[in-house]
Amino acid sequence: MLRRIGAFLFGDSARAFGTLAAVLLVCLAITPAKDHFREWHRYQKKYLGLIRTRGDAATLQRRFQDGLQQTWIPELGVVDRCTTCHVAMKEISLQDVATQPFRPHPSIPHTLTEFGCAMCHRGQGAATGVQEAHSSTLAWEQPVLAARYVESGCGQCHSNALTGTPQLNLGRKMLARYGCVSCHAIREPGQGRMQSTNPAPPLTRISAKTSREWIFAWLKDPQAYAQTATMPNFQLSDDDARDISAFLMNQSAAPPAAASPAPAAAADPQAGASVYGESFCASCHATVNAAGLVVGGNIGPELTRIGSKVKPDWLMEWLSSPKKYDPHTLMPRYRFEQKQLDLLAGFLQAKTDSDLLAKVQLQPASAGQIAHGKILVKERGCASCHEINGVAKPESFAPDLTMIGSQSLAKIVFAEGVAHTLPDYLQAKIRNPHSFGKATKMPQYTFPASQVDALVTALLAQTERAQALPASLRVAGKRESDYHPAGKAGQLIADMNCFSCHAINGRGGDMAPELTWEGSSVQRKWLVSFLKNPNTLRPALIRRMPRFNVTNAEAETLADYIMTVYQTPSFDGGELDAAKFGPDEVEHGRQLFYSKYACQSCHIVDSKSDKGYIGPTLTHVGARLSAEWIVQWLKNPQSLRPGTIEPNRNMSDEDARALTAYLMKQNREVAGK
Amino acid sequence: MTDEKKFVTGLDSDSRRTPLRLAFVTRRTSPQVKVTDDPVVMTYPEGILRAVVAVQSLAIALVVISLIWDAPLEELADPMHTPNPAKAPWYFLGLQELLHYFPPVVAGVIIPGLVVAALIVIPYFNINIEAEGIWLKNRQRRLRIFGAVVVIFSAVMLLFQVYAVLMPTLTIAAFMLAAARSAPDSPVRFRRWLVSKPVAYWVMTWFLVQASVLTIIGTFFRGPGWSWIWPWRS
Amino acid sequence: MAKTLEGYISELQGTRVWRSVFRGGAGANNLRRSLAVQQNVFLHLASVKISRRSLSFRATWFLGTLSLGTFLILAITGILLMLYYHPSVPQAYADMKDLQFVVSAGVFLRNLHRWSAHAMVFLVFAHMFKVFYRGAYRSPREFNWVIGVVLLILTLLLSYTGYLLPWDQLAFWAITVGANLMSSVPVLGQKFRFLMLGGNTVNANALLRFYVLHCVILPLTAAVFLAIHFWRIRKDGGLYTGQGDSK
């Protein structure tokens, strides 16, 4: 039988020709069949099945386009075919569908076709197969980015802080805050190198400040001294820490002769604590309280064990005039009286930890150790952050991270056990640099997982594509201006380091209200008295403006300057006279305040009945703010202070005027009583 | 030698077709005798069909292979990033393997140049026309020459530590020695076969084995930095 | 059934149209068969009659025929691939992706071209060794052997130039390795390399140069040499039938 079939098919050349021709045709016909059974066909069929039973099936079907779909943006080099399978990207009515690829895209500020998909999500946009599109293949290195890093996509264009990208913003802040940018150059597209926002203290006079033993203990483990310490652990051996401490003491300029006497030995701890509290030191400095919690700000260093660190003479000098030791410090000069100084210094000096230096036994340093210490300081890049005598700040000490987010995996050496993807590499590198070999110079940080994620997100935004994007797409970030107020007031502002907390004309911190238009906002009389004795405006806040013991003349100078210079261009402050408001208007304003706009839910006018603690107290607002400012503020708060949480109620002119009339009254009544 | 005529005699047993005759064949002429009893067929359709059937079979095989295995495609070319190892197409891997042992001028120029030249001149050298077993004439003298060539060549290879060339050479040499020690009328068929092979056959076989071994090593047994790897161990 | 089919075919072959296309027509007699070969521009490279022994599988393993077969497959798939290909950087690579992801049967075309190219190099080498071992290079076929060597080199060049065209890492570095080999030629090496690449490194110029070589110059040259190769088979007395062996 077989033989007969064989003879029929291949009996002679002609039969063999015919048979093989048929076989060849069949084989060739498999190719279009293979095309027909590609994955995306299946998904599109599945989608049609899914929507058939839904209420809006007709609409969905009409909007569905079959066949290959693509977003093609030649100028950006985008060819994304993701929507071939992810067919329901724009169908908000499918919000409840849990199975991919049919879930709609969450709402974003861009249209989905503006930049394509792979720009943010990575993966191989051109691919039409599940494996090729999402995974790392021989022909495509970048797999789809895990959703938790997706904010990095925004960061490619946006150098500014967006409200929708908290993780990216945090990561960028940390890059600048924790010294990353001091060793690594990170350039944002269209902008210069990212600058450190928390410069490390200079070490040029370190021997005046602290002991060699403390330096040793600190070098060995900064977090043992202060758990919030910014400095990472360099994992130095005892010998290396010994030599570095020897060198640092050796390079330090000789301490000046004791300028002020040591504080009274038996300072009253209670009184010292109250000076600490009144001065609102905790706004910037943290301490660990009895419950073991870190309480306080993170602008200055943690003070839990400050007594074990600083020398008494230095502390007195620092408290009375910080800029003498460090001209770039953010710490204001408080103008303490001698008694306050003694109490505060005594209070701080008592914050010791006997365990910290107990085990540190250092022999006097030899010349060899000092020399070796200098070599180590150069090797470890200490001078990238700290100013050190005799060691220049190294240029590009660590690899440039400007385009780390698109780094080719082939150029990366992975440590054992690290998955071969870029985010995993960055995670591992930040979490445990030494897993990449003992020679790694990068120090050990102690960030919680969420902060590492934030850092990785910020680094992933540093792509080659971001650098190459057309300038029209870039959104520049806010850069600190180098605004310097002039004259006597300028000197005062510098002396009290107002910029540490207040921002003016694009320079300064964000802890306290911005003062750029303060002169349009407040009344001069109030300002003078506030500067002399700041009272609280917001009872709910712990951080308040401290008292700087300014003299009358200084307060007048500052107030004059502020009233004259810090004026808004949007209105003229002198137009409205509070005295002209009639009683009808005041009463109408009162009704608006309590009924129509329900301002009492956030603000207090009558301290007996009102319970609003979110906004500032308004009991004395009539003495504090100018009437014109209140009108403008009520009509459009965001135009005067972008980002304020005061809601914009689209008030009519009449309502705003009436409310202002009522609020301006919140002065006389008090004053009258 | 010059005035002495060389005679080559042949005998055709088919007396009906070929009358008994004596033929003079001098040097540098074709020694072939046109045979007339070779049956012929029409090129069309028989020859053409066979060729077409052969090509069809090949096409089917290639189509099936193409349906099953995808051609390799790697990442976009990046001049800044050299893969390790960077390999040439497979048919040049033998040369690349040689490049590992010898200076570029030798491995990249002299050897391939010699190979191409040797291939071109093959039909013009009598040594290639000779169809007699290598050891059937001047055996002692040829053995001496052969021994000297093999020893010198092996010594050079040893000097450069080119075991990938040395081993196949010695293997072929062993077979040649086996052929030299075999009689044309040996009862063992393999020995009779060995002894019948002319020198050209041996040289070409040596070249073929050599090229194959080097290509296979370069393709499968070379890893990062052109270091030796075992393909089944990665 | 079969007979009626044959009847239909001969009827078709008798029509005016058929005869105008195939001058000799085809028929059952040897004259017609001879004419079919003689009157065809491609087939006339072969003789009308062919030795039965040379047709057996043993004689040639059909290696030469198969090499020609791969050449034809490569020509067809190559022309189709040219429809989708731009020899520019980095569009060339994007075209590979398009072939893979959107072009109907694009992957298949590329696979077939790639595997056939490997097969052709292998078959040409095998053909050469087979011819050598059979002694088919001997007089009067010496020159056809030389042509064969030229075709072998052309095959290698075709494969080598084609290797660069996908413009992926594999292509780029294989060509770089090869080009560096060339620069080791004494005196003229660097010049050769510059001429071949159109520059000092493998770049867009090299891609364009290789594209033109691969798609125009080398295939045409190979076709000419192929024609000579086949013509010489006929002129040198047909395929070698191996009677020399019996001596």
C-alpha cells in the first residue's frame, strides 16, 4: 500500500515534481496563516467579546478600530503600537474592567497620542507581540517599567515639581539634599548641573569645634551619633578612621583664643529648655524625645547628643555669631542676651551620651598616619562635600549620572543576585553599594524603601532622550535666584538669615510665608510690632517665627524696606480706605462670612464661638492686612500666592468688598475692648 | 628522459564498439579516452525535472526552517559598545580563530591569500592530475619528504601553541602513515581504499578537516575575550 | 484520467499562443524536446542531451543545482525585502522591526533570506569539495574550476555585505571585525578598508556602500559568472561523468 502511494506520488520525475510543488505551496501557505494567528488578533477578538454584553456596546463597537494601530511621532522617534492590543485606552466606561490589556488609561494631563506610550512606560513600543513589547529581549533591552517608577516619564520634560509626581519630586529633592550631586554630576535638560541644597559644613576649623575622638566615632558610624545624620556611612576600618581623624585635626586652622567665658557650670536645665523652646530651635533642629521619636526640623543637624560633640567655647561663639565659623550657614544670628546664651549653651552641653566616645582610645597621631589620612580623604572624595584645607574639591569625582536612566545594561556590572534590569541595578546600588565589590567608593546610605524608590524614579528620568528632546517640550524647574537685598535692611536680612525660612524674589526656604509682596499685604504698624515681638498667626502650627531681639531702629528699617520694596505690581495698596466702609457693608460682610462662604470653618474671628484652625486667626486681621490686599485675596488668592490652599470662590466685587469691610472691623472691636 | 617516449596503454573490452587499438598519450595531453557507451537522455524534460525537483526539496526544507526558527536580530548597532566576543559571520570564524594564534598579517592576509591562490591553481598542477596512490611510487623518498614536512609544520604549530591545527594535522598524518604501511592488495577493504588515495586527495582532506575544525571551534567554543568555553555548560 | 490530462496538455501545447511563446513547442518526440532546450534563452546553456550517469544522485549530489536554487530563492526574497528597506542609519534597523512586527510575512521573508544565504555558502563550499574529490576539475574543465572559485568568492562577498544591512549589534561588529582584518594587509590595507567602508569606521557610508554592492553589483557579477559557469559545462563536454576514476 505504502509502496503504491509512493509510486503514485514519486513514481517518476514528473509526479515527484507535482507532489513537491503541492507540498511547497502548502508550506508557503502556512506563512499567511501564521500572520493571521498573531496575538493581537486574539486580543482584539477577546475585546469584542468583552464589550458585547455591556450596556454601551454599540458606542464601544463603533469606536473600536481593528487592525494594527500605532502612534507615530517622527520628530520624537516614537512608533508605538501598544494600542493594537490595549484597545480601550480611552474608554472611561470600562473603568471596572480588571483584565489587561483592556483597562482604560488613568486620566493624565496629556492626550494619549501626544507622546505615545513607551516614552513613559518604556518597553518596545514598535512590537506587536506580548513578549517583545514588555520584556527584555536580545533585540530590545528596556523592558516595561514597573508602575511604581512611572513618574520618571514625566521628569524627562518636567524639571519643575508637579503636584502629580510626588515620588519624582521627593527623589530629586533627595538627590540635592543628601549630597548625591556633590560627587555625581547630574544635569537636567536645558539647565545646569543640579546643585546641593544642603552643603556640608566646612572642616577648615574643625579642631575648634570638636574632638578627634568624636570625629573618629562619627566617621565610623554617623547614624550612631544622630539617627537623622545626612552623612552616609563610609564603612571605614578603625585604622582608616583613625588616620582620617588625625589628618582632619592636623589640617584644621588653630582655634582662636577663647572669646567668651565658658557658660555657668550649673545652668538651670528648665530655664535652658525654655530658651530652646522660645527660640523655636526645633523648627530646624531635631532631637530624640523620651519616647525615642525624632522631633523637630531637618534643616539643621540633630542635637540629641550635641554635648558629646562640641567644645563649650565653640558653642558660645556659634550661638552668638554663627557666621563667624561658617559664613554659609543657614542659622540666624539670634542676638541672644548673655543670660540666654549661658542658659542655652548649658542646656545643649548637657545633651551628652556617655557611650558614644567611651570606647574610643586614640594615641597621638604619627606623621605617617596624617599623611595616610590625607590620601584617604582624597580617595573617598570627602572634599566633594566638605571644605578641607589642602585638599581641592575634586572635579567629577563619581560617574556622571545625567543619562543614567537610559544606561545600556552592557555597560553595567551587576552584582551577584541582582536582576538584570536598570531599576533593580539602581535599587541595589543605593541600598548596598558594597555588594558591588569592596573597592566601591560609594558610601552606605540608610534610606527606607519608599525613599529608595523615589531616588530610582528621579534617576530613571535622566535619560538620553530627555537630553535630546526639542527645547519647546522642556519645562524648566524652579532655580534659586541669587537675589540679594541691598542696603542696611539687606545686611539685617542676611544677618538674621531670613532666607533660611522665607522666600523673597525666588530665593529662600519654604518653611515660612513668602515675602515678595509682603509690603502690599500688611500694615506698617503691625509689621514693626511683629518684627520686635512675633506673635502667632496660626495657633495650629508648631513652627513659628522666633524672636530675634531686634532693636526699635532695626525693626523700623526693616519695615520701611519691606513696605517700600516688596510691593505687588497687580494693584495699588493705597486706594481703599477702611474708614469709608459703612455699617451696612460690615453687616452684609458678617452674613457672608458666616453663612454664604462659611469662612469660620477654617478661620477664627470670634475666639469664643469659632473653631477653625486651618487658616490664620483673623481676630486682629484688620490691624494686620491692608484692605486692598484682602479684596484682591478674596477674589483670587492664587494670583497673589500660587499654591495657597485658600479656595478661590469666584467672589463678586460686592461680596469681596463687604467681606473686607467686615474683616477690617476685626481690629477696632478688639482694640476698643 | 626527454627522448624516451612514454606509453600509456588501455584496454577496452567491448570489441563491437571499439576495435582493438593502441593509443599514444603524451605528457600534457588529456589522458582520457572518450567513452561512447555512456547512455544519454534528453535534457528536457528528464534533466530539467530532476534539477527542479532537487531545488523544490531544498526550498521546502528552507521554508520549513524559516517558519520554525527566526533569524537573529540584536540591538541597534552601537559603535560605543563592543560585544564580547565580537564574532564575524560563521564562514570567517576559522580565520578569526587563526587570528587568535597568529599576527594579523599571517592569519588575515597570507593564509587566506594562499588558500585562494591554491584553489585557483589546482587544475593546473600535475600533482592534482595524478590519480595514483601517493605511496605506490618512490615510497622511501616520499616518506622522507612527508616526514620532514609534518615534523617542521608540527614544530611551528607547537611553537605558537596552535593545538587546533596541530591535532587534525597529526590525525591526517596518522592516516597517511597507515596508508603507507598498507599494500594495494591488502585483504582489508579500508586499507585498500587508503592506499589508493593520491597526494592531492590527502592535501585537500587535510584542508577540509582543518577548516571545519577551526570553524567549529570559532563558532561554538569561543566565549568572552575569545576564551575557551564549553557550549553545553552555559 | 491521467491520459485525458496529458491529452489536454498536448492540445494546449498545440495552440498558436503556446507555440508563439515557446518556439519549439513541446511534444512527445525528441526533436520537440531538443527544441525546448535549444530555443530557450536560459536552457540553451545546457546541451540538448545529457549523460544518464551525470544525472544520478551519486555523481553530483545535486550540489551545483542546489547552489543555483539558493541563489534564485535569495534573488526573489531579496527583491521583496528591498521593498521594505532603507539603507540609512538608524532607519535600516527600524525597518527590521517593521518587518518583524507589521509587515505581512515580513519575518518569514527575512528568515528565508537569511537561512538561504547560510545554506548557499555551505552548498557552494560543499560543491567545491565534491568537484575536487571527484576529480572533475581536470582538463578540459580547468577554467570552469577557476570560475567556480570566483563564484565562491562572490558568494562570500554577497553574504558578507548582506550581513551588515540589518544594522544591529551582530551586523555592526561582525563587519567591524572583518574590516579590521582587511586593514592588516601590508601597505594597501588601510586604503582598501577606506575604499570598502567609505570612511575609517563602519558608519552610514559603509551601509550605503554595502547595500549597493549587495543588491546591485555583486548579484549582477555573480549572474554573469553563473552564466559562464553553465555555458562552460556544456562547452567542456557536459557534466563530468567520472570515467576517469576507473583507470
